[in-house]
Amino acid sequence: MARWAPDTRERLRVAALELFEERGFAATTVPDIVERAGVTRRTFFRHFSDKREVFFGDDEIPALATAMLAAAPLGAPPFSIVWRGLHALAGERFEPRREQMAASRGIIEGEPALRERDLQKQADLREAIRAGSRARGVDELTSRVVAGLGVDLLQTALERWLADEDRMPLTHHLDEVRQRMSDVLGEVDTL
């Protein structure tokens, strides 16, 4: 029954997150997760390579960034493309998962292996944006700057959003962080 159910992957994720919150990441095993989800160990490994992957899920955001950059109109400014993509991700992917992401952030902060994987995910997104911009003919320096700014803006906005007791939308935090960045850069004296 459970092995072939269409929601098996999500059940595994929910079971794992519950166990990570209850017991901690290190104390939770794959057998614990499969027992809670009601599937076999083999089914777990059909969907995930290890418990870090069940925690982080699909790493589809870099692929989305690559596709978005490839599909953007020719001549569109690179940062504008990335900015529109961040706003779309905020509303479509992150906002509906706020509670889950907040719980996940707490687990990540308490586990060095997860912090390392989180940083790798950021690096993967940065590289996808850089490579996607280069494929559009954008020079290397601009591509690197756009990728770095985009990922850092997103990370800063995510941290503020998850800590926001007023529960303002992520897009609000993105806009606020971008405005602050503009203010800071406007203060820089040019020699």
C-alpha cells in the first residue's frame, strides 16, 4: 500500500521533519523515519540518498533559476531577471511553507552537517545564476555580482522573514533588504 502511494515522498519528508524536531537530527535514523512513514527502507532509498536529502528535499531551485534565465527575453537586464525570479519563488514556493521552513531553520542551526549542506545549496544557486547569466552573454564579473547579490539578498530576506513576529510576506522582506542594499551602496564614496 504505502510503497506505491503517490504521496510517499511527502510522507517521508513529514515523518522525518517530525522526528528531527522531536529527537534531533543526529538521533533520528532512517529506520525511524520509515517506521513513522509506514514504508520500507528500500522505498526510502528509492526517494532519497540519505536523511540529509529527506530534510532538504529536491534541490530544484537552481534548475528553476537556470530555466528562468534561459527563458527571459533577450536584452533583459540580468539582475531584473533574477529579481523577478526571487519574487516568484517567494510567493509560490516559500510563503506557503513558512511554518515548515521556520522549523527546518531551527534544526539546521543545531546541526553542523545541515549547515554545511545549506551553504552548499546557496553555492549551487549562486553558480546556477552565474552560469545562466554567462549563457545569456553577460560578462563574467557582472554574472558573479548578480549571482552573489541575488543569493545574499534572498538569504538575508529569508532570515528576517522567518524571525518576523508580524508575519509580513517574504516579498516585503526582499524589497526591504534590496532597498537597504541600495541605500548602503548609495553612501559609498567614489574616488
